[in-house]
Amino acid sequence: MASKKKADEEKLRRRRLARFRFKALVRLVICNNYWLSEIDEQEIGENARRNIAIIVRRKGRKGLLTLFEKAILNQPAKDRTAEQRAKLVELFRRLECLSRFPLEVREQLATCASYRYYNAGRTVLREGHEAQAMYFVLDGEITVSRSTWDPVYKQYNDIAYGVRVPGEMFGEIAFLYGRPRTMTCATATDCELLCVSRDDFVRLLEPTLRLQWSQMQEAIQRFQYFDHWNEDQIRECCILAKVSHFKPQQQIAVAETGGQFEYAYFVLSGQCMILQCLKVKKKMRGQRECYRLQPAESEEMQLRIAERLMKRKDSDVILSVLSPRLRASLELTAADGGGESPPLPEQQPAVSQQEMLEHHFLDVGTYSCGSVFGLGERMADRSIVARNHVQCMMIPRYWLFMKHQNTGNVWQRIKMYLDMAIPSREQLFQQFLDDLNWLVYRKKVVSEVIRLRGRQNHTRLADVPMVCRVEQGRGSN
């Protein structure tokens, strides 16, 4: 009886082992199928060893890594040769997801990190499980969710809390706080991940992350907007946010299509100026200059206008309308059309005898320490430029506008305030016209007084100091 029971247990153990091996083989086939999609079918034959050799030698990319680099990362760390480790060190120096870590840390991480591939719909981390590793996203998207009790339907529902995109990491919370997984992370698309084990994380990454998190928490505490946030929200913000430095006269944010920012900017130090560009058409009517404000068009609209202009053979005005990137797109479109459109001129656009396009840049305001911008306010033909050395905390706007971080629609209210406080293009253009009319009126009055009364003194132009002879301009052009 005992021997039969032992035989049954052995048989059950073999079945479980066979099932485990089959699942492991299926995962391996799925991963290799992802790699094989980069190889021409003609290169794959019936010789399995030859096929594997082709895949390993292949230098084609899918994501950030070559197949050869993936093959090295799939090997156990102890089996990697010195040459392979040198290749990984060179790779890790330029990976964006590791940019927050010092160079020496990245070099050491190259000796122990591994590669993981997950197809869409796979769960990488499960809420409540014990943490064994953390991950960096090389390619694809990871959805982050948490199980929340619904008192109405009496059940638990997965509530989405955000996404992780290439360049970001996830899974480090459990290590830093010594707790089980706080979120469930699943793949929204095919994903390539860089995996770091618990021991390697504690040895290499934890000191840098703890220092950066403490600095980020200090930055968050400087703004009253975040006083109502709980510990989970502050922790999530520390993961997603980053601090950036800008040099004087460096552009911080440029809105070419109406102000679609990816981040909201919180000024920690320094000052930023709001630079508005007014595109106006000037036309002479007798001795008088008349100005007309041009509408702020999107890039797609500008491209369509330029195509119509070229069809009418008015290509000499295109350079004054399009940005360099749009000009390149238009040239490519003309090349695809078989050369029907005339080539763009290389010289500066010719000035029309009737109208002339002018660009006037106006300094309309300043963002100082404690200010926030990039919440979706009007940014047509407007740029944010650093006046001096500026430090900004940048928080992804999609996450900031989620319900939990947007209590009382605080960010929409701040956006409305910014739109009301900063003059619009039309208001600035009217102010520009008023200034021009004032200069014309002042010159007319002075000329009339001189004509009627004559000069009251005999001061010559040479008697006036040079600094006083600087003619007041009518605006930068």
C-alpha cells in the first residue's frame, strides 16, 4: 500500500513538472516569436542551430536593444564574458531610463541586470504579492491599477492609476518601504523590460533613489497645492515627477499647436518670462502704416495654406510662414508628387510691394518662484523662456488632472486664472497699435509746437550727449 501511494505521488510530481516545463516552453516560444518577427522568412531554414545563430548575430532593433544585446542580457550574469560586459556598459551609459543614476552605478548595473519580454495582457506585478524585482520600461506601455472596494456593487474593482512608458521604472516602492506590492502592473502592449533583483537594487540603486525622493518630497512641500495629498499620492508623484534645470535664455516650453504640454511646470527657483510673438501684416496706405494681425494657425493648417500658395506659384512667401520642420515636410510632399510643385527658394523671401509680414516679440509677464504653468492655458505663438538660471519641478499633466489629484478642479481654476491674467494675442495687438498711435501723435504734437513757436534754445545736435541721442524704438522686430 505504501509503495502504491509513493508511486502515485511520484507520478503526480512528474505531471506537475511536465506541466511546468510546457508552460516555460510556451513562454520561450512567445518571446522568440517576437524576435523572429524581425528576421526575413528566407533566412530561416530547417536547421535549428543555424536559425539561432542568425538571430544572435542579427543587429536589427526592436525597441532600444539589438538582438545581440538582448541575447547577452538573457544569459546569467556569471556566464557573461568581459567583452559582453563591456558592450552592456556602453549600452547602459546611453539608456534614458537610467539617466537619473550616476555613471558608476550604471556600469555596475550592466553586470547584473537582465532582460524580460512580456506580450500584451500579461501581469508583471500583482498587488499584495511579495516583491522580488523591480523593472525599467525599455519599450511598450505598462498600466498601473489598484483593487478598490465598491460599496454599491459590493465587489472589488481595478481602478487605473496611470501608465508607465519607456524611460520610467516601476516596482521599487515595495523595496523602499519594505511592504508587499501596492499596485498591479500589467502590459498594455508588447513590452521590453530591464529587470533588477532585490539584492542588486539594495546594493546599487536604493541610495540614489532615497536621496532623490527626499529632495522631491521637499520640493512638493513648498507648494500649498499639494497640502491635501496623502502618502500614496506623494509617493506616486515622486515616481513620475522630475526636476529640470534651465540656463538663461533657454526655451522651457514652446507651443506650436496651441499649447499641448506634456508636463505641468512648478517653478522652484529663478524667473521665466512669457514671450509672445505677434505675426502682423504691414501695408502702406499713402504715408500711413496699417497693421493686421495674422491668425495663429496649427501646423497642419499652415501646411495646407503653403500647398495652396505653391500651386498659385507664390512660393516666395512660404519661408516666412513655415517652420524648418514644416518646410522639410512640404519638400518631401513635393518630391512624392512627381515634381509638380516648384522647389522652395533658398534665399530669403521677397518682400511684397503690397504687404509685408513682420514678427514682433513682446515680453508680457514673468513666472517667479512658486508659480505654475503648462496646465493647458492659451499658448498660441507663445513661448516660456528662462530669464536666469531656473529650476522647475515637472509633473505629467495627464496624472495631475486625474480625479484624486484634482480635488475641486483646482488645476482648471488655475488655468482659467492664467488665461484671464495674461493678455491674449488680440489684446496685445491692440496695445501694440495704441503704442504706435501714441508715438505718431507725440511726434505730430512736437513738430507742431516747434513749427509754431520755433526753437527756444540754440542747442546743437553735437551738444547733446551720445547716450541721449538714442532714438526710442517702436518695439523689437
